[in-house]
Amino acid sequence: MYGPPSPAAALRMFCLPYAGKGASLYRPWWEGSDRRIEFVPVQLPGRENRFRESLVHDLRELVASLAADIAPHTKRPYALFGYCMGASIAFELAHQLSHLTGHRPQHLVVAGGTPPHLQRAVSSERQRTDEELMTELRRLGGTPVAALDDERLLAFALPVLRADWSVVDGYTYRPTPALDVPITVLGSTDDPDVPTDELRQWGHHTNADTRVHVFPGDHFFVDRFPEEVRGLLVSELTAEPADAAHRLPAHGTTPERAARYDHGIAEALEASGPRALGGIDTNAWGAALHDLDAAALMAMTRAVTGAVDGPSVDGLAERLQVAPRHRWLLDRWVASLLAEGYVVRRDGALVATNQAGPQPADDNRVSSACATLGYGDELRDFFLRCNGNLSLLLQDKLTVQELWFKGGGFAVAESTYRDNPMAHYLNAALAVAVVHHVRNRAGSTPVHVLELGAGIGATTSTLLPMLADTGVELRYVFSDISPVFLKAARERYADFPFVEFELIDINGGNGSSTPPADVVLSANVLHNALDTGATLALLRRMTADDGMLAFVESSREHYQLMASMLFMLSGADGRSRPGSADFRATENRVCLTQTEWHEQLRRAGFTPTATVPDAKRDPAAVLEQYLYVAFPEIPQTSSPETPEPTRRAL
């Protein structure tokens, strides 16, 4: 290491280099360390200031030596960063240090590294020749031509490279329990060894969150963008942990106010959801979800196999006649099928593996899974129709809206968002949060509630009778982007005189002209944001300083959704699709993880206060659909009147 770590730093990040490099790679980061994070470059034996020591040719021997050196410095919070070969070392170190010291790292960051279970060991007994090493360097890129032609430099560099490649070639992953540590994965668009569709598979090795960031360029993107990568690391490591988001006040919020809002609300919400399930056993939901996803993957396999695609997906899209607006979905499918082992590339074509099976068996799995999850016949039939027509959907010869609004009605939408156990759970929890806050605001007349993207009124229908029973004077704005939904809602809620109707676009095309609301809520809407940060900033302006934001969102795009509902998010008529203007664009994804929602809320000026269901205690969390409750941050110079604690409102 570059000297002993500083005792003043709040967190230390031990940084491990890629093959052939030394600790000097991270010297600029070390020099720029501050009291938040100290970057500690780790020097491997046989290079730079340790050049007199013997080179190590075995990864586990190297990890054991490094663990002994680092262990005394793990009593304070620490994290690990590894680049390429360093990613494998950092991964094994995370396990070794946790076992050796009892102190697990707060974060693991891997860059340009293949997930351990995908690495294939080759014989390390035959060392690579100079010519083979030079060929490999040229293939990877990033090494200046002048350096490759400098014989004196190569005389020092090649022995180190040879030893390091022996470390890589001889590494065999031994299955171990997943880490309880968040993993951030960094990759690049043109890395010849680590394709972007493999990066998310690092998530198999943690029970915590996995986040993926993709940089432009080749394997040596950290060399090309050192300050950008360092800035990203600072952002990742200083973000508040997801499981602490409901306990700790955010920077800029008065501690008294945060504590009073926090008091009891998480417990109240966690009780309300299970109550709404009425004793339904949710332990079987995980297996049912697996069956739904397996059937969807098989449907995707049938749609894409046999079509020659060459070295990229371009030829496949042309052969399948995929509509341009759905090309992003095809990319997601191919990446998922390869990652899950349903297809392999062979002679320029996608070929199904032995996981393939007949469609009737898959249809039976869908029906059985939907019954277990409590999904109605309408939603089950929608999934089956989508699975059976994926080619037509890709070609835009059939739109998913035709299947969703079959017969011109809302039956499938109602089955999805209102009439199933998880919908009951989340709508009930959302209603509890809103009603408690409305009661706390009694006296602020009238209490203003704004629902965004209210659609078919799945949440509204649960909430309005409960609000009416409070006796509080109300102004409830039912809003949506579609006049069709507003027209239907005017008829459906005619018996609630306090309800108004307004066209509002969360992407800023139009917005509420009324003053900030005491409560802003939505269900399955905010993922439609083109730019999550911009939309949450808009919502912050829509929310009163002593108001509340509550919303329901899915945090994972299950494969059955990728084969059905995500078709609706392909931009039609030249419109952009959700996420196209924020960090989701590089991964062609729509949903945000729980950690990402917490981070984005804080950046927009909210304090995340409760998230249910609890992923560690509630089996219902296997569906990864959550209710998020957050309150606006208030500068410490202000001292607004605060509502009574939520528990007292109960």
C-alpha cells in the first residue's frame, strides 16, 4: 500500500490493479483523497516499489497474502475496487476478509471483470510466450504502440504480465454463499472480453443490490476516464445504504422533523400490506415467478432461434423484420437468453440449448403460476397471447395494446393493478400512508391530494372511500396524460364531490397549475419518466414543504414483463421511450432498483422514509414491487410546523 491508511477518513477503498500494472495506476485518486473516502492503492508483489519480491502465479496465494496485509485496517468502514484481474482478486478478498476479520466490506466495485462463475480456467502450467503476450496486448487495446516497440520497457513488463496472466488463467471459481455486500459493476461498450450483457450477472454473487454502469470505449476505460470513474465511485460510496434510508435523516433535513416523520410509519405500513393479503401464503410466489419467467424465456427462444445474426444483433433484427421502435427489446431478449443459457451462438446463429421444451407445457406453467400468484383469467390470458405472438409483436403487425385492451375494455389492466393479492397489498399500504398524512394535516383546509397517472383508478378506488371517512375537508386531483381515462373517471367518481380532474404529464409537457400538494402519489407511473431526475425535481416542486410523496414501482423487469408489457414502452410516432434521457439508457432498461430510487429521491430533495415490503423479512418482496414513502428535505434554517407523528394518527 502507499503508506498506512489515514485514520481520519470515513471510509477506505482498497484499489487493485489490472494485469501488468502496479499501484501507481491509482496514485491520482490517492492524492485526491479526502475525509469522506481515502483511496488506498494496493501494490502487488514483484512490481514498482516491491520489485525485489517474487512474483506470485496463483490467485488464492495472492489473496491470502493481501488479506493478511489488509486485515488490520478493516476495523473502520472499507470497500474494495478491482480492475480486470483485480476484480477477481477483490471478489475473493471480500470473502476472505469477511471470514478472517468478521468485518465485511461496505461495497465491492468491479471494473472490466468477468463474473466469477463465467470464468473458465485454462492450464497455468504452460506460461505464455512473449509473442502471445504481445498479441494479447494488441487485441485488448490501450497500450501505446511505442511501449510495445520498446525492448527495454518490455524486459521489465513482460515477466509481470506473464505472472499475472498465470494468475488469471489458473483461477477457478469455487461456489460460495453470496456476499451481503452491494456490488457496483463497471464495463465498457467495446470490451472484447467482457460483453455488456454479462455485467449484470455479478448480481448472482450478492444478496444486496447490484448496479451496472457502462462507459464508452475498450477494456481500458478506467485509464481513459479516470476522473469520471473516481467521481462515480465517490457517488456510489457516499450514498446512504438502502436499508438505512428509513432510519437516517438526509443531509439538509432538520433531524427533529425527520425523526417525527419516521416514528412508526415503517411498522404501520409493513402491517397494512400483509393484512390486505388475508392470510394468503406468499412463500410459493418465488417458484411461481420462476415458472412465469421460464415460460417467457422459452417464448423468446422460439421467436429468435434459427435466424442468422452474424457478429451482432443487427442482422438478426433485419431477418426477424423487427420494427425499429422494438429493437431495444430484441437487444434485451438476446442478452437475457444468452445470460440464462437458453441460447448459444453457433456458426453465426442463435441456437436453442437443451432447456427448450414444447409450448403447451409452457402454457400450463403460466396457468399454474398465475393461479399461485392470484392473477385473474384476464391477466393469464394476456400473458399467453403475448407469448404466442412474440414475432408479430416484434414486427408491429400486432400491438400489445390490442391484447391489453381486448374488446375495448380495461379488464386486463384491472386484473394487473387492482384485482390480485400484490395489488391489494400495495394499494392498501399506499392508502394507509396517504390517510395518515391527511389526518396529520387536518386543520390545513382543504388538504390537497394529487394523484399522478391515475389511469383506470386502481389505487383511487381503494383510497377515496377511506379519505371520505376521515371527515377532513379535501381537494383530490385525479390526473392522467390521457383524456380517455379522465372521462371514465368523471363518471366512476361522480359521488365524490371533492374530486377534480386534470391532464398532467410527468415528463413536463404540462403540469399542475395548482399550488403544491400536501400529498403527491402515484402507482406504476414514475418509471415512464424520460429522465428520472428531472421528473422527481418536478414532483418536488409539486409537493408542499410539509407534504409527502408516496408511489408504487416495480424494481425489476421480470422476463414475463419483457415479453408483454414492455412493448407498450417502445416509443411510438417518434416519441422517446422511458429512461432514454437518464442512466437507464445505456442498459436499455426501464425499472430502477430500490437503491436507485432512494438515491434519486435524495438528489431531488426528498428524504426516503419507508419502503415496503421489507426485502429481508417479507416473502412478498420476491416480486420486487415496492411502495416508497418520502418527505421533502427542509433546510436547517427553516422551522416549519410539523404534523403529529403518524403512529398517533392510528
